[in-house]
Amino acid sequence: MSPRPARPLVPLACAAAAFAAFLPVLRNGFIDDWDDGANFSTNPHIRGFSSSNLRWMLAAIHSGHYHPLTWLSIALDHALWGLDPRGYHLTSLLLHCANVVLFYFIARRLFAEARPEAGEADLETASALAALLFGLHPLRVESVAWASERRDVLSGFFYLAALLFWLRREGAAALACYAASLLSKAMGVTLPFALLILERWPLRERRGWKEKAPFFALAAVAALVGFAAEIPNGAARALDALPLSVRLGSAAYGLVFYLEKTVWPSRLVPIYGMPTDLRAYWPAFVASGVLAAAAACGVFLMRRRRPGLAAASAYYALTLAPVLGLSHFGPQLVADRYSYLACLPLALLGAAPLTVRGARRLLPAAAALCLALGALTWRQARTWRDSGTFWSHAAAADPGCWIARLYLGNHALAKRDYAGAERLYREAIEIDPLYAAAYGNLGAVLLQEKRPEAALSAFARAQELSPDHPGIHGNMAAALRAEGKVHEAAREARREREITSGRSP
């Protein structure tokens, strides 16, 4: 079923509401110590469209990602705004608002297929609510407010455009947009499986493999490139480093986490680190596994009576699959930005009751919910104002956030508050006794405080935990020189040069 053309003012009003909720991002700066510095402030390759810059943007694997279209969009921002962060944030926000509009039209099409008896006004109202539940939710803040996550909103734009074209049977346009999505970020690799789910419900049709084969081919290439990009970055953890039992536990935890944060979006932080003591996390892993298994059984048993719930659950789990930790990348256990595409079906489920005739009585509650989400998003967006605000919020929201203590310590050190920096680095070490960077930075503070013997002890522990990390041997050389141990200092300085030049010992 194809619904009558929507009134354009409705999706535009949804986009305007999202823009208003995210307005604080236009006053935010770059978070230079959280990737923005390397991506923007000190990155010469985004400054113009010279042949060398274009070659870098089209070929670079940077921080474990291959996303040439994202780099091109950032270079265009630089051409327009220079290094004024407001321009970059404006572009990301406008992309997010465009995604709200695209999702409105997708929701309208899917609701029309699932509820052919629904009136046009009901379809319009339900689609608007779905778009608002997606666009106003504070889980979207990391993707929109973090300048380095331009890849999320840009890849999301092309992903949603591909889905909308596919629903309209415009296969060539859908495939082109899907390729653009993967060249912006590889998160959309599961789209071909989403198409299979949609064919079963709510479309109730089979379009054949010939139409979907190119999508699967693109997804396979993107998955291989994405995995290869993470290997030199050191983010892919071997199975012996993280046993399969831990990976399964973290996957179950992730499935429950994003659902919980969608329903109750509190204590959102920029990084939810892998626990240093996995034994302490086992109760959460086991409880999540039980909940996920029970939910899966319930959805399976209700699949014929509630096909929409089954389709939404399958899409949710499949879209999250690449970031659930089965193939683990990076220091995080979960991340708010991973919900950008995966939680789309949750917005549809939340809005679906409005497609039923007589559901207008729910409108006041829906409006109140949207206002509450918008207020939470406004508040959360302000926490990305600058590095100090950002890390202070992370430390306050999560007492176990070791990385927040490290960066707050760096800020204290930059202000020559040595006592404050030492305290924060020791707090980071107390939370994670295996955190090599905290020992290294603690040693730097102790060296500034003219305590070379204590600094040597901290540097030695940092070397023990991460012997080839850049800077560690250089710091040790400085501490040894302060102790008058010239020959040992020369040896450490030579080792530092070998590491930075890429030579083995």
C-alpha cells in the first residue's frame, strides 16, 4: 500500500523540533583530547582539496576507520568555516535533521503497510511521533554533538535514503546511497539483512535474491575493509585476550543496555569502558543473558500474533551485532553512538499505537514524552561544550570512568596544578591498576615536582604494562637524567627513537 503524499510541513516540523533540542551544540567547541584534535585541529589533510589531500582522504585508514566521504564532508566544512567548530557542528546537526525527515517518510510507508486500515491522519501522527522519538532522544547526542562522529550522521543519512529508495522500488538509487553510507562509516553493513526482515514484515513480499545480491556484496567488502582497518590500530582483541564467554556476556549486556537507555536515558557518558575486573561484571553479564534469552523466547512465541514486534526485535539485534563485542574493537563495552541506527525500530514500536483508530487520547502523553526527551537532549548536548565540561560530566556520571580522571589530570597538569593532577592520576590507577597511560602521566607530574625517584617507579610500571608505547621511554630517560644516570638515560632515549621511527630493538 502506498499512502497519499504527506504534507511536507509535518516532517519539517519534526526536523525543526530536533534542531531546537540540539541548539546547544552550536556553542560547543572541539573536544581536542577526544579525537577532535587529531581529526580537525592538527590534521593538515582536511585543509583544502589539493591532489595530495584528496589522495589521503580517499585512501586513509585513520584511527581504525575508512570513511573517505566523511573526510570529504569535513574538508568542505574547512573550506567554508576554517577551524571554527560552530560550522562543523551546524553541518552535523543539519544532517541529523535531514535524517529525522527521511525517517518520517520511512515510518509512514511501513505503518501504511502494517496497518492498511489506518486513516491518513493516524498514519501522519504516528510517523511524526516515530521521527520525534528518534530525533529527540538523548542517546543521539554523542552522534550529533561529537564533531568526530560526523561519520554517524552522514552514513545515517545515506543509509536512510537507501532504505527509502528501496521501499519505493528504486533499486539503483538505493544501491548508490548504500555504497555512500558504507564509504561514510561501515556501521550499515547489516542493511541487506534488514531488507530481508522488511520483506517478511510489514511488506509481506519476496523480491528475490537478484535484487539484494549487490547489497550483500557491498556489505561483505565493507566488513572486510572495516575489520582490516582495526588490526593495525590495535583495537581488535584476540580471542585469547577476551574469551568467548566474556564476548557472549558483553553481547547480551549490550542488547539489554541500549534498550534500557532508550526507556530510561540517564547517566549517559562518552565512554563505558571494558571492566578491569571482569569477575565484578559477571552478575551483570549473566543477568543480561537471562533477560535477553527470555525476551528472545517471548518474541519467538508471539511471532505470529505480533509480527511487528518480531521484525523490530530482529532488526535491533542484527544492527547491533557488529558492535556487541563478539569481535571486540576498542576500549569501550558499549557506546551511545552505536544506537543511532539500531534503535530505529524502537521508535516505530513506540509510535505504533497511534495508528489505531481512537488513539488520539494518547496525544497528550506523547507530546509530554517528546518534551521530556527534548529537555534531556538539550542538557546532554551542553556537556560537550569543551574538554573540561565534557570530562567533568563523565567523571560525575560514572565514578568508575578511569579515562575521565586521566584527561582531567591532563587539564590540571596543563594549569600547573600538580597536586590536583597527581590526585586524579592516582584515582585513575585505583580504578584501573593496569592503566599504563595513567602511570606514565603520574610519573610526568612527579618529575615536575622534583621527585625523580618516585617518577622512575611510575615510569617503570608504565613500561612494564606497555613497553612499546610512544613517550614512555622518553619520560624514563628524563627521569634518569634528573638522577644523574647518564648511560641509562641514553639507552632509554635510544629505545624511544627506535619506537618512534618504527624500528625494532
